[in-house]
Amino acid sequence: MERMPLGVSRLDRTIGGGAPAGSVVLAAGESGAGAREFCYTSAIMNGLAIAGDELFDLHYGDLTGAATVPDEIHYVSFTDERNAVIDEMTVVMDDDLVSAGMDDVEYVELAQEYFQLTAVPREWYAPGPTDITELGHNAGGTNVLEAFADYLTEHAAGNLVVVDSITDLIAVADHHLEWSDLTVLLKGLARASHRWGGIILLLVNADVLSGTQLGRLKEATDGTFRFEWESGGSERARTLVVEQFRGVLSRLEDEDIVRFDTEVHDGGFDISNVRKIR
């Protein structure tokens, strides 16, 4: 089975080189537990790999197994500008790493489609004068889910797409769309992704979801990485649990791996220890 690297070398090596090509992966995390940093690291390390930058060898090492680097990387945001995301990345990771890694990442903003049916003033998300043509386009009613689906149809095949974040779509579903519209879209996306052969990484903040909502998102995707805080005495530690995931979970079960201890440093998200059944 062809694999694509997720950009975290120790995790990729453990699961056979990366995630199975054609997968839709949910990165669901408690606030600050590492899900966002995982997505940043995935985009940046794959960007370095595409560029053939020596920083990839330094921070990641050699690709393993049947891993194949994606053709392109696309970073989709519904609310944030590119500069804002890059500024946040540099808080987490080394500036040179972020700069070099993001050079080959196509960043797309769907802010206009996201905000146009809300009370948010247009100049907050689409600076510049408004002309009659643009007003007509906005009145046409292309919603954010349609714009998102159209973008994936055009750009997802053979590529890594990082979506930041499904949490934003959940907020829209609460006010302007039906929750079922989002879950049906994700089910269709999982079906199409198997043919496209890339990896689609969906970031979501688990804190804002009910158990039922998170369960429906997990059901609509191929696999779930759950990022959690674990308390022990006076300290808290970040951990990662791989939940249902075709072609991945069985491999971890064969090796009796139940949880990964994780950390975030200048090189991004990383695995610090592998916990096994004893």
C-alpha cells in the first residue's frame, strides 16, 4: 500500500512510512495538546521534502518504507490570512524552517465565502473597494462548503491538503448550514479521496464538540489522531492516540503500541516516547 509521509519522522517510521495514500485523516485535539502543531509540521516538512531542502534531511531524515512525497501541498484556511498563520508557525518552530518549508505550500483563503453571509463587515475579511460585479457574485450564494468542495476537486489528487480548520465549518453549520451538510460532505470526501490518492488532513478542536458530533466526524473519515493532555502529579504531558484508521491501527496493535508521548520544539511536533502494553 502506497504511503505518504505525515512529516513526523518517528511516527511515519512506526506506521510504515506514513499514512495510506487516499486517506482523510481527522486531527482532533484538546486546546494546546498538539493537533495544530502536528498540522503545521506536516505542511512544513513535506514542503521541505518537495523542495529537496537540506533542512528536511536534518530534521526528518530519510523516507522509509513505500513512502512517496506528495506532488503538491495545499493549506486551506477559512478565517486566517497566510501571514497570520506563518507568524503563529514561527512562534512554535524555527523561523528558517518555517520560511523554507512554506515556500512550496499553496495557501488558499476561503474567507470571503465563509464570512459573506454573516454580520462581519466586508472590509474586515476582503479589504479594498467593492464593485458591482463582485456584489453580484456574492449575491449568487456560493457557500463555503461548495467553495471548499470545488477547491478539493481541483487540487487534492496526489497532494497533501491541510484544512485549518473543520472547527470553523462547525461554527457555520450551527448558524447558516445544516450539521448534516458537513458530515455528508466529509463522507463524500472520503469516498473521492480514495481515488485521488493524496492525504487530506482535517484539524478540529475537540473541546467544542459533543461526543456525538466528534463520533460523526470520526465515522465520516478514514482515521483519527486524538491529541490529549495527560495529567500526572503536578505535570501535564501531551499524548497522541491513533484511533480507527485503515492500514495504520492494525500495525500499531501488532506492535502493542497504545499511546505516543509527544512534545513540541523548534523542529515542530515530535514523538518523545512510545508506550506499549506491558
